[in-house]
Amino acid sequence: MARKSEKRISRRKFLKAAGTGAAALGLASGLKPLRVSGQPKTLKIIQWSHFVPAYDRWFDVFAKDWGKNHTPPVDVAVDHISFADIITRANAEVAAQKGHDLFMFLAPPGDFEPHVLDLTDVVQEVEKKHGPILDLAKRSTFNPYTNTHFGFSDMWVIDPGDYRKSIWSRIGMSDGPSTWDDLLKGGMEIKRTFPQVQIPVGIGYSQDIDSNMATRAMIWSFGGAEQDESSNVVLNSPETLAALEHGVRLFRETMNPAVLSWNAASNNQAFNAGQTSYILNSISAYRAAQEGGLRLPDGSLLADDTFFVRALRGQGGRKGWASEHVMSAYVIWKFAESPDLAKEFLTYLVDNARRGVLESKLYNTPSFLGSAADPGTPMNRKVESGRRWVEVQFEIDPFGSRPADKLAVLKDALEWSTNVGHPGPANAAVGEVFNTFVIPDMFAKAATGRMTPRAALDEANARTKEIFKKWRDRGLVGGGSGDK
């Protein structure tokens, strides 16, 4: 026992002495001593301004609360930008080699692969907890040629057709169109029957994300594609030409020049203003109509007249495909200041997948289905449990659809939804083709008569091959021997 006359050493002095000794030991052994900083840790996140504003209000608090409860605490800053500004902002941060730790894209950012960290470790950690990532999400964020997860997807968004039931019922199609031919014929009839509907079919041929998705869906559903499974350029095909010629007829007989300058909010706005009877979009316009209590001229609710259809089939009953409307793809820049914190946050975000689905009012769908499983579900049953939970939300919409099962058509969306780059994976070349709007430009030039469909396809194919060659030369994309 210590004698009472001995002085007690304070805890603070003890720790200080211990730290000095540890530092000396570290120097002697060649190890770097730990650095103690008085500055709080920070995590900077940037992402789009969500089409369902309630999600952003939830996310901002959610992220900051995670930081407050972290050990040690983390100062989390969340910035929101228009999705139209995402690519411009990303290029600016890469040029400056400075910016946010977590950067969210809405489509596969394969062309940014040279500037981001490989997130394989995060994907593997999440898969250990929740089961495998959806193949759709993996094909959007993983480059098999370089074996790199260039992005991390926590959620994706379904892209059904939205239609006005009262209008389509008047022309004998109460269940809406089911094929691209139905859409053309129905649109032509609506143009004759409802002159007040300025744009019977509201599909954009502009330089925006929705036009990128819609024109690809048309090509896929006619059997065409920009690349094959091995990343050979195959845009130049009879199937693509048939889709393009159909797109020209759609424009000339059911649209007007406004769709050539649409942004990604335009189709929502046109639908909710009664200017169009069909759009290829998510459920965001519908939720806006619900929340705003928008009414038709007869006083009825617009939301009650809004219904949904699956991906439209192509010629001869060919399987219809829809692109994912949004593919969340977070990246961590190589120059990020807090990459480890960014990785921690991503895993926490997936842990709370159910909240993300509900706070977005079913707009978001989990990229790891097992993350939505019932608590305590064994690992081998998590995916099925999570899938069933998502299906139940669509079967009985918790946000007041009338009828309650209106969204049930979305339950099997994984069967008709695919990734940008289908039937191959997203990659750097696909990303650049997407971000430079090669495909919607092709449709716009043919639709307006600036080029014949054949010439527009030849030009788009040449642009696509040039982009693929650039990225192959950089060692990021395979294929080439089968280019057309």
C-alpha cells in the first residue's frame, strides 16, 4: 500500500507521461507516433436535391445525427445540388483535386473511375451483413474488366410509364399502353380526341437524364444496344434503326418541339399540368400531385387519375426493358480528406434501408434487398425477407394511394429493369456516351429531319466507337474485336 505521505499523480499527468513514453517507444522502433489533433473530424457529402423533398429533410438530420453519435464525433456537412449540375460539379472537383468526401451520382459514373477509390471493401462488408448486392446495382457500379467497384449503390429507382387513366380509357386502353406500338397508336388517337393535351406522349429527346433513359429503353425493347455483353460496340444494327424510326414517328405524330429542350423536371411538370397523357418516369410526379392536392378541371384529384404500366414491349412482342430511373452511385475521390469516415457512413446508410424507402415515399428501392429484412432474419433468408417487405409496401401504399394497390405493378420491376450499358456492364465508355448524350442526340437529329435515321445512327455509332477506343487505350474497357 502506498504511504499516505506519497503524492498522488493526477490522471491527466499520468496520461501525459504515458503518451511521452509511447512516443519515445514509437521513435525507437521506427513506428510513427499517433497524432493528436484538436480539430473535430469532418465528413463532407454532396448529392442531388431529391425529387421527394421529404427525403432530403430526413437525410440531412440522419447524417448529422450519425456524426454526433460517432466516436469521436464527426462534423457532417451535406450539400444538395440539382442533378443537372452533378457532372459539371464532379469535373470541377476532379480538376481542383479538392471537394467532398462522398459524391453521389444518379447514373453509373464509370468515366470517373481513374479518380475514385475502389470500394470493394465496403461492398464486401455490407454483403457480410445483409447479403448480396442486386445484380442490377452491381452491373452499374462494378467494372469486371478492371475488377473495380468504382461506385457504391445504396438504392435505385424504378422507371415505369405514368399515364392518365381517364384519357386512355376514352380511347379504349383503360390499362394504358403495353407496347411501343400501343404508345404510338394511342398517342395519335389522343391527339385527335383531346386537342387540349398538347403533347400526348411526353418523352424527351433532349440532353437530360430522363431522355437518356427513355431513348435507351426504346432501343433495348426493339432488340438493340450500344454495346454487347463483352463491351463491343453494336449500336449499328437493324434493331437500333427500327427503334430510331419508331422514335421519329412518335415525335412527329404525338409530340411537339418542346421535348427537344426538356430538362429532367419537364416531363413531371407537363404531366401534372395536363399537357401530356404519358411519361416514362418514376413515381415522383405522382407523389407531387398527391402532396399538392392537384385537381383536374372537373375537380377530381389528378393523383387518383394517375396510373402506371411496366416497360413497354417492342416489335413482335419482344421483351420490354426500362432503364433504372436513378441509380445511386456514391464515389469517394482519391483526394478525399476523410475516406474512412465516408466508408463508415455508407455502411450505416444501408443499415437503415427501410427508413430510406419510407422517407422517400417508396421512390428509393434498396440495392441490397437483405438490408430491408425483418430484424433477426437468418442470413440465408435475408434477401427474400427484404424483397417481401418491399413488395408489401407496393401492395398497400402506406402513403394513401387510391386504390391502395395502385403501385403493385412495381413489385416485379427487377424483371424488366436494367442498367445503363445493357446487356453489358456500365463502364467508363458507357459513362461518357451517357454524359455526352450521344443517344438522345441521335433521336433528336432524326426526329427533326436534320439527318435521316440512317445518317443519325451512323454518326452516333462513330461517336460511340471513338469513345470506346479512347477508354480501351487507357485500359479501362474491354472488347473491340466485335465492334460493328
